[in-house]
Amino acid sequence: MTPYHIKIAPAARRQIYSLSMKQQKTIIKLIEALAINPRPPGAQKIEGMTGLYNDNVGQSRLIYKIEEQEILVLLVK
């Protein structure tokens, strides 16, 4: 399988940097793993939204969109 290209929206990048270093590392590991498998166990498709998924990481939620060979990280809260 060809790896997906990851893009992080500016708002999501700011949200990541506002987290503690430990949380940042955890989120970054998950984002890097999405390049290989964009639909890992635990990721849930958001109903009514084409291509949108969310995955919970501790107390944070990662929302991303899969388009062809690209993943766009939209939100980390």
C-alpha cells in the first residue's frame, strides 16, 4: 500500500502545539501512523460527513479527512 500524504490544517497545528509535550508526541505518532493505515482500529467514520473520521487519543480527539492518497488533519481538541 502506498503511504498517504499528510497535511495539517493551520488551526490543527496550533492546537497540537498548545498541548503538553507528552500529548504532542502521542498525537504526532498517531498522525504518522495514519500515513500507513488511515482507518486504524478505533477510528470512527463521522456519520453524514463524506470521508471524515475521528480517533480519540487520551483526552484529545483527532478529526481528519481522507481524500484519495491524502489525509488532511482538521482538528485536535
